[in-house]
Amino acid sequence: MRKIKEKLPIAVVILTYNEELNIRACLESVAGWVREIIVVDSGSDDATVKIAKEYGAKVVVHEFVNQAQQFNWALESIPIASEWILRLDADEWATSQLQDELFALFASPIADDIAGFVMKRRVYFMGRWIKHGAYYPVWFLRLFRKGRGRSEERIMDEHIVVFDGRVERLNNDFVDDNKKDLSWWTAKHNGYATREAEEAYNSKFSISLPSVDHPKGDNFKLGDKEGRKEGKLDKATRRKRWVKNSFYYRLPLFWRALGYFVYRYFLRLGFLDGKEGLVFHFLHAFWYRFLIDGKLFEKEKSFSKRNFK
């Protein structure tokens, strides 16, 4: 780790639960050059909290409901001195190139009308960088001014929205490199599938959800302690969500999962990611999406039985 005289006015916020396999790499990548590290733990019973404290992190324990509520609770309830907030998961870390870019960025005053920055996520799976299959680059808004950003209140696929300003891009990556095994990965995505099926079901039956359904409709109302604020998603997220809601979910049930796998693995060259890529693209693009459809089909059958007896 390089010696740095001045720390950037950034607070890194990390949500954790039993992340002893991942948290050290995350903390190592930011310790020494950000002003604050805040870990919001959900009651880990492994060494997560101990490791976090080794790096000088402020650790706060709070009961977990979902990612969005936990992150927004941290923004609203924990005193944060820094002007900027960087959101990282425990299995993510900042590259040295991103660190250098941020030092260059903060060397001069940042225009006040800039509320946040998007950056590229680089995903490793079974130790291999997944470069193909339309999985890189994918842009996420992770750095924003304190008081001008928060998470959407969604149970799945939540993103950070910003207020009162525009969003710019950074050129360098942060890395998603989870060290847990495939059993953990499939269990996690089983949970994801349950939540996404619930959102898709609610959307189909016109149950109100706080989301953006059109790439041109970039503003929407989002509740917080101060009342109703106008929030804005970044363009890449709006476009991706519009494609999913307006195109993908209008394709035939089950067949769309197969089509999505063919698109990613063959048309977008996912096969170039080797054996690890075969496992990843098949599970993520086909198995996971098929599982969502299965859960959605199950919910719709249950709805029909209740209402058409």
C-alpha cells in the first residue's frame, strides 16, 4: 500500500454479513487514501468485524432488511464528515488505476453541478475476469456527493440515484471478486430470483414499484426523511432497465431465458471466457433467468387458483 500524505474527502460505505473471505481485499484497496471507512454489519459471527477494525473502519451493527434500506439507513443515521461517499460491497475493491484517477480528479475543485460519477465494474468468477458476453463494461453510479444521493427503495436491482446535479464518468474500474464457492453463489441467486420474480409479478399486476421504466423518463419521486425528492438514475441503468421491462419481459416465458443465454454466450462472445465463462454465462444468463420465470409462473398459478375457483 502506497504512503499517501493527504486523504481524499471520501467516505467508503460497506455493508457486511460474514464476509471474512472478502473484506480484507476491499479494505486494503481503500485504506490510507480515503478519509473514512464505514462498515455497516448485520450481525456477523465470523471475523468480519475484527478485520474491519484492523483497518480503522468505523463499525456499526444494524439489523438487515434489504440492501436499499440498510444503505439508506447508513446515510441517514451515521455521522459522515466527508463530502463524497463511495459505495462498495465487501467483495469489491478499487483498482490502483481508479485510485490514481480519483487523486487526479480531486486535485482541482469539482464543479458543484456534478452530483455523482459512474464507474465500470470488472467481475471475476472462479478467479477469471469475465470480459465477454456483454458483461463488461457495465456502469454503476457508486461515487456521489453527501446529501445528493441515496438508493432506490427496491427489494431487488436497486441503484443509487442522485439529486440536484449531473452524472459524469470515470475511466477506471472497481472489481467484483467474491471468494465464496459455487454453492454460496447459487444460494444467493436463488434469493435474488425470488425477489426479482416478486417485482416482476407486482409490475405485471400494476402494483406500484419505485422504478424507472423508460430511458427518457429519468426523473422520479423518491421518499426520504425530508419528504419527496426528485431523483435521477444514470443513463446506463435507465437503458438497461427499459430493455428488461419493455422488451425482455414481453418475450415468451422460459424461452426468453434460452434466448438470453444464446445472445450472451454466442452473439456476444461469452465462449471466449473459457470454462469459467461457460459456467458463469450458463448459470447467470440461463439458469438464473429460467429460475425467475419458474418462480413467476408459480406465483401466477397461485393467483389464478385463488381468483378463479
